[in-house]
Amino acid sequence: MAEETMQQPPAANPNEPSANAKKYAWTVPPAKTAILSHRVERVDGPAKVSGAARYTYDINRPGMLWARAIRSPHPHAKIVEIDFSAAKQAPGVRGVLAWKDPGAEVMYQGDVVAAVAADSEDHARDAARLVKITYETLPFSVREASSKDPATPKIFATGNTRPGQATDVGDVAAAFKSAAHVYEATYDTQVITHVCLETHGAVCEWTGDKLTAWVTTQGVHGVRQQLAAALKIPEANVRVICEYMGGGFGSKIAADASVVIPARLALVTGAPVKMMFDRKEEHLDTGNRPSAFSKVRAGVSADGKCVAFEAETWGTGGAGQGAQFPLPYIYQFANRKRAHLDVYINAGNQRPMRAPGHPQGCFATEVLMDELADLVKMDPLEFRLKNLPPTAPDAMWGEYFKIGAKKFGWDKRRATGEGGKGHLRTGMGVSACQWGGGGRAGNAHVDILPDGSVVVKVGTQDIGTGARTVVGIVAADTLGVPLSTVKAQIGDTDLPFAGASGGSTTTAGISPAIRIAAGRAKEALLARLAPSLGGDASKLEIVNGRVQVKGGGKSLTWKAACKLLGQEPISIDNAWEPGLSSVNTSGVQFAEVTVDTETGIVKVDRVLAIQDCGLVIDTLTAESQVYGGVISSINFALFEDRLLDRRTGQMVNPNMEHYLLASIADVPKVEVMLMNMPERGVIGIGEPPTVPTASAIANAVRNATGATLRSLPLHPHRVLAALEAHKAGRKA
Amino acid sequence: MKAFAYVSPTTAKDAIAALKAGGIVRPLAGGQDLLARLKDYVETADTLVNVKQALDATVTPAGGGLKIGAAVTLDALSTNPHVIRMYPALAEAAAKVGSPQIRHQGTVGGNLNQRPRCWYFRQEEFVCFKKGGNRCFSVDGENQHHAIFGNDGPSKIVHSSSLAVPAVAYGARFVVAGPNGEREIPAAEYFTLPTMQNVKKENVLGDDELLTHVILPAPGHIRSGHYEVRFKESRDWPMAFATVVVTMNGANVASARVVLGAVAPTPWRSEAAERALVGKPLTQATAEAAAAAAVEGAKPMSQNAYKIQITKTAVVRAILEAAGKRA
Amino acid sequence: MLHPDSPAVVPGVQCEHIRHKSMYVMTVDNPQALRFFDPYDTASYWCQETSEAFGPDGHPVRPDCCVGGRGCCRTDPDTEAAPAHHHGQD
Ligand SMILES: Cc1cc2nc3c(=O)[nH]c(=O)nc-3n(C[C@H](O)[C@H](O)[C@H](O)COP(=O)(O)OP(=O)(O)OC[C@H]3O[C@@H](n4cnc5c(N)ncnc54)[C@H](O)[C@@H]3O)c2cc1C
Ligand code: SF4
């Protein structure tokens, strides 16, 4: 089969293709490919559903101990004394560790102070309660407003607030003067936590001076480096394994206390040590998405052009970390000005969470866009089209809005507030998203073994996206063999380096290396087989697991062909090279909701997500990323809210009961349209789909009822308040 | 959780005797509430007495009504054809609880005797009145789910049992057995508003007693309606709900019971709403008048005034359901 | 090295122990792409010495804090790593 090669990416691809990238350019899928871009089920699906897949939580080692952290119950306090004496006498206790020393301060409820290791999980829990820590409590703040208030005494050594990056572009004052309408409103989104189904943790085992750590992580290689640094041992002495993991969403990149504590306790006790956090620890101390407040002034011309933007923004990333976000988001305001303040409160620190900053900036901007559209009496979609950046391969919103409008039935959308007569009102909303997703850190090793096995080794990890399946598809498609022939090995620092799985970079980071390594391996194989098949390697091809002379003639099964390798397998390594992957994606989403105006309950009826990610490797797993993103965003829109008690500073809902998450029945019909752009090469998709759903939902509520929801989550109490304000002609 | 002794008697008599084992002894039914409390160190126990073998797990006809054993699961209750036909509000309340897992495991006795779901009560850190402390954290804390009625006492919880509300509305009686034999308590008198004396309990049951049966009187010609305002479709609690039971005299209401749930430390009977119904036809206008009457005198706390609107909605929709006009 | 989610960390200026996500997540950027929003720093930082978002001195880890003048800060790649921060193990 003559491989039809792709045009190299247009201007939007920054990567000047390498010689190998040209030689092994992607074949146009899916018509011309056996599995690339097809709907391929996860290769490890059966292992996952049958329980055969072993997550860190499932790793048990002979003689293993359990560790348990002791955490501060106070939002801010000084540690006066740590007394381990009672804990050391407790049944089964084998070791203790002070994570912080007396004199140090704890900065939030859940801040780790110490840890114990015992021979069972129950003994460790009971013993942890016997560690007596004396605190001197200190003044605290758990509200952005109070930390921002200049009258509040200094709680944080570096100040209670800190200015973030500011923007000043164009002539804002003049632009506001020229604007036909000037609009002001304040938007805010809440702190939510990652809620990984598998909690943070590790199993650590020393053999002599070598450490093996099974870690639920988004980056085995990064954890190796951090563990070695924390323990002051050579990186060469650390092996990190993560075969399967139950979600990270950005919170599992650092080697935090959940990894370093068991490593240290394993050293102290001379036994393997397992430490897995519980749900409460997860909520308190493994990261969150910062809050975001935006006090906005926007100016728009009579014909619907956004001309001026001015915002004061703030938010909290916890006890010392920032809370910045992009604003305005995507839509072009030629003149704009923004000042941002990071506000510190005594609560767990933020960590990257699925598209850091974007859902927050998207919400404020997209709700504002609907309000502005009404001011100039334009359809919100028309209004958006007017204010988008120019269309480009990495900026397809205009096209997608039009495609989506047709598919979703936007023409049936009624004017704002005319969502019906009774207590059930329906409405539609839209929103857009942007993301990078250009990875570049993946090395691949491909072995073709004489018995016909193909082993592909990549030191990446599967954070739930289906990385193992992607590795297999790229290799199998390139080699021309069935997926079942390829054994993908991932999740181990003994495998060739790959970057951490964050920023939607994994697939774009690993696929080029696999494509080229497999291409080169195929070439090497055909060269070795040529003497037995007519002598000319360039006349050979591999189709559906058969090695054959192009256009008919002699052929061999894959197995028979590989047998001819004798005792010397094909073994090829390749790094990532530019030209087979790219960066920057766009997407839009539509949502339809029903609002019960007598209860304030919002039900999402359906969502349409249109998303590109360059070349789609596996349609099924790519769609899964969109489903997951949409569901997360529905949770952000309606349910999730980290609630801190104003008086004690403690979280009131560190569980999955009062910290609400959609149940299966709360998930609407979600339709996904993947816009395959094979000519751009591979780009990631993990993050963008979780950006726009929440704003589309808020806009749909506004469309249904006329009441504008500028604050998340859309709990009934907020919706009822907004409805009441709308009825009274007030701004909520 | 702290280690405990476990006994599993097979008769009610032995179970009651076992409650006297000494130390802290707790009856264990489905464990959906008790085990979570023990695991979270909200409380500790020295002995658990499994009552699922000892107590009746059947629904039997009695005097034109039904006698429901305390060990009947919520799932069995919600699918029992007699319950569905005679006391549909009770069946519906049971069917809406939590999740299929909780309904298959949880029992009638455990549901009616479950402890509060207040987020302060449920966490070890917050030593509130109910745990021997000297404050209710909700007063100047996060009280969006707390009581809007009956909140003058020390604790501002809402009673968490969904079954308790239709039980009161249908005029159920609870059979309670102790060392000195059995007694019957009207459901409405079983649950107690918190005072400084009784704040550590939500009902009149003694530590040495068990709830053995719920007796539902012959329904006669009642009509009933039940409506729960729920944010999530499952694994969640109602924000407010209502059961309405009426008898008719021609087109007009002859007598009525309106009981509200998730709004007060006990199932909250609204006599004002009942008065607004009696003598009137079951129309939208009557329902709205009764709902307005039902929330008269509500005393919202700093964050839960929204529950007034939600409660009104529950009352209107329960009445319309009783009228056969489902909203 | 440009770290898209934190343009703020410059080797030799900030401490060698400061960490953030983009140090482990290697990306390509498209310098020709239109900007769809203004630059912002969304990174969360931690310290390799403590495995926390606070340094050995208990103060936050941030590019503005983890610079010369702070006792725990190391900026010269030629010096051996400071002795392990003692955690009072038992
Ligand atoms: C996510 C979630 C959602 C929920 N939603 C709802 C809801 O919407 N509505 C609702 O009503 N409930 C709800 N529940 C609570 C659940 O219904 C109760 O926990 C369950 O019914 C308790 O029954 P059990 O048999 O498991 O009781 P157990 O946990 O065994 O016992 C509960 C308490 O009653 C005592 N007890 C048990 N049996 C007896 C007896 N015969 N006599 C005296 N005392 C006894 C026990 O000592 C214990 O203190 C929910 C729970 C969860 C986790
Ligand atoms: S806290 Fe100190 S040691 Fe850690 S990164 Fe910052 S300056 Fe360096």
C-alpha cells in the first residue's frame, strides 16, 4: 500500500519537522489506517474492571507496615511540643517521625506535623491519635474578604496579599469614553478540590541502599528525582513504579508528604511502608482549584464590538500560593487593564487542577459576554463571532460555534428570560475554551522479538487517559500488526524517560517517539527479511500482520517473518522529534438546562462538546476525555464547594456526602464532536473540555429565567436569590 | 475505630439483655449510620449488639393496618405492595433514601433512630452540645442545612430520618421493648426537641430499649402526598420535604395532617397548614395558602432562609399529589 | 527554559530547590500563535527540601520569596546541596 503522507502542519504548528518526522509522517486516518483514529477499546479495560489491575492502593509487600499522618486541627498555630511517648507504647507501633519540629508553624487545618508506622492500618490510626501535640493557636483568616481587609492584622509572614501579574494594553480610558454601553458586574468561582478516586499515597521498600516506590503519580520520573533529592540519595538508587493510578487531575505531580513519609519511615523501621491518605486528608491537603473574583467594567460599541475592559481580580490559592487566571478569556478587547491580588487564607494550598486558571477566567468572561450581548440586543452567538480572534487552525471557535448551533438547535433558543411559563424553564448557553497541549518529552524503545512479540517501552504513565492503549495503537498502526501483538510497558522509571502527565502533554509527548522508533524498527525488519522475500526491502510492506511483496507475490505471516530474525531481535530507540505533534486547541460547548423556579434546582439536560486535538489517536479514549471533562465541569457548576467554617477555620464538608459530586443520574446526555485535524499532528485533549461547561450552564440558566448567576456553584440558594433579584429588577 | 465486642443474639429478649453488657453498648442494624460514626471517631462503643437476627424483618397486616418489623430493610419497605398501596408516602420516602446500597442495608429501626447528619456533629473536631460540649457550632457558623423551625433549643439540627415524617403523618405508633416489657409510643411523641437535659438524644428511647415495630393504623379513606426537594438525584439528602395526609368530605378536606421534614430537630407538624386545608377543596390556591401557612413562624438562621421557599414548594407539591394532581 | 505556567522562575536567580509543575511537564509553545489572553502565573510552587509549599524556614515557596537573601536559598549550581533538612526522626 502506498502510504499517503500528510501535508505538514500549517502555520499554526511551531515545529519545523525533522527529517524523521517527514519520513515517518502520519498516514491519513481513519480511511487509510487500520486502527489509528478508529474507535479502539482500552487494552487494559478488562484488567481494570476485573480487579486484576493493581493500583498503588493494591500493592502489599511482605512484612509491610502502614503509616498515618498526624495533622493540625488548627488553621494556624505554633507547635510547642510533640510527645510520641504514648504512641510508641501503642500496639503494633514500629516507628514515628516528626515532619515538623517544635517551634514551626502549621498554616492550615490538615498541615502535617508527624507520622507513625504500625503493623496494620487500624493500629496506625489508633496510634496516631496518641501522639500528643501541644499547640499555641495563632490568629487566622479563612475568608478572602477578611485577608484582603487592610484592618486584618498580618497573619502571613510575607503579607496577607500580594499583587499578581497586571495588564495594561491600549488606551482604556479613551475606549470607555467611546463605548456606547459600559457595563459593570462582579463574578466569582469557588475553591474546589481534586477528589481523585484513588487517594494520594505510596508504598516504599528499601533493599540495601536502593529504594523502590510504588506511587500513585502523574510523573514517575519526576517523583524519582524529587525523592532522591529529599532523601539525599543518588537518583540511580530510586525506582518509581505506577502501573495504574486512579486520577490525579494535576494534584499528583509533586513528591509530597504522601511519598516522602513512607520512604523515611521505611528507612527508620527497616520494613516496607504503605501510606494512603483518606478522603478528609485529600480535601484538606492535596491541593485545590483557587477561588477567583472578578470585578469587571466592560465597554461595547453600538454595533457590538468589545472595546474596553477593566478588571480588579483576586482569589486565594491557600496559605501562600497564588490564584491567577486568564482574563478576559479568548474574546478580544483591544483596550484592557487588569490588576490582580493573590489573597492568602489559612487553608490548604492550591495545586494545578485540570486547565489551571481557565475555568475561572472562562466563567467571568463568558457570563459577561451574554450580558453584553443583551445590552446591544444581539444573539449571544453572533456577539461572540464578532469578538473572536481571527480563525486559524488553532483558533477555530467561529467555525465550531456555527457547526454547534446547527447541531444543537440554537435556532430554537428563546430570548433571555423567555424560557417558558410554568415553574420549569428551559434555556441554552454556549461557551468556548482554549488549551496548549503540546508535549515534547517522550522517549520510546521498540523491540521486535524473534517469536513475533513486539515490546514498546515508554516511561510515561496512564493517569486515566488511556496512555497504554495509545502506545499500542501508534506502534501497531506503524508496524502494520494487530494491536494485540504489541505489549506496551509504561509506568516505571526503568523505562525510557518521559515527562510528567500534565498540561495535556502526554499523547503529544510520546506519540512522535513511538511513531519514529516503530517506523525505524519496521524498516530494519524489512531489511533483514528482504533476502528471503525477493531481495528488495523497498518492495515489501506489512499489512494486517502479513509481510508481503507490494502488489502481490510472496508473503509471510508476522510470526513466520519474525522467526527469520534468528537470535538477534530488532531493537530501536528514538526520542521525540518535532513535526508529528503540535500545540494549541480550541473547543466550544453548548448546554441546555431546566430550572425549577420554585426550588432553584438546575438540571442539565444535554451538552454538546465540539473539540479538536490535532490528530486523534483513539477516538474512543479521546471522547472519554471530553465526557470526563464535561462531568467535572458540571460538578464545578452545580455541586462542588470547599466550605470552611468561618469561626473555627475548619472544613465542614471534607467527605463525599456534603461535598457534592454528580451521581450517575445527575449526568446529562453528552454529545461529543471530535474535530479530527490529522494535518496538525498530535495535540493533547485532557484539559480543555473541562473549561467551558460551567459557563455554558450558567448562561443557559440566565437564558431560561432572565436571572444572571455570577457566582458558582449554582446551589439552589444562589439560584433562588438571583431569581428574586431578577423579579425585583435588581442586580443579584 | 476503637475495637469493640460484638454479639449477635437471635431473640428480642436476648438482644435487650445484651444491651446491659456494661460500658457503652449500641444496637447495630444495617450499620449505615453507626459504623460511619464509629469509624470517624464521632463516638466509640465497647459492645455492638447486632439486632438484625433478633428483630422482626416482616411486614404483616394488623387491625386493618400494617405492622412493620424494625429489621425490615428500606428496600423491602419501598417495594412492599401493601405499603405502596396503603401508605404510598412511606414507600416513596424509603425509595428515595441515599442509594440502592444504603436502602438494601439500612433498616426501618436504624433509619428512625439514626443520629443527626449535621456536619459539625459528624466530625470529631467539633465537640458540640450533642457530644457533651458547650456550644452549637451552627449558630455563628455554616448553617445552610440547619433548622428553620424548632431552633430555639441548644441544638439546631434537622432530623435526618425520611421515614419519620410519613410515620408521624400517618399517625404511626412505635413499639418499644425494654427490660420491663413493651410500650407503645405515638410517632409524634417519640421524637424530641432538644433541651439542655436531653440534647444528646433525638428521641425518648432508653439506652436499654429497642424499637421493635412500627404500627400503622388502618388507613380508612385517606389520601396522601409526599414531596422531597432534592438537589442531586441520588446519594444525597432532601433539602426540605413534606408529607400530607387528608380525608375528604365530598370535594372538601375533612381532616388533614401536614408534616415537614429536614426543617426542624423533629418531624415538624404544621397545624396552621392543616387548618388552611380543612373545609377547602384541594386546589392550587388552597395548596398555596396552606404552604404559606406552613412556613409562617419560620425562624431562619444566617444562611438558610432559602429553605422557606423550598419548604413551601414541598408542601404545595405534596398537597397536589394528594389531590392526584402531581406537579 | 520557558515554563508556560510560570515565567517567573529563572535558574540562578531563584533557588535551585524551588519546584513547579512545568519543570516536570515539558511543552512546546507556538511563538507565532495569537495571544488569546494576557500572561498570568498560575503555578503552585513547592520546595524540594521540605516536599511542601513552605520552605525549611516555614515561609511560602514562591519565586518572589525563593531568592537571594533568604537563608535557605541556594542559587549557585556549583555548591553541593545543603545538608539534609533535619526532620527530627526517631
Ligand atoms: C449518602 C447518604 C444519603 C442518605 N440519605 C438519606 C435520606 O435521604 N433519608 C434518610 O432517611 N436517610 C438517609 N441516609 C441514612 C440512612 O438511611 C441511614 O443511615 C440508615 O437507614 C440507617 O439504618 P441502619 O439499619 O443502617 O442503622 P444503623 O447504622 O445500624 O443504626 C442507626 C442508629 O440506630 C440505632 N438502632 C438501630 N436499630 C435500632 C433499633 N431497632 N432500636 C433502637 N435503636 C436502633 C443504632 O444504635 C444507631 O445508633 C443516607 C445515608 C447516606 C450515607
Ligand atoms: S524555600 Fe528556601 S530552600 Fe526551598 S526553594 Fe525556597 S529558597 Fe529554596
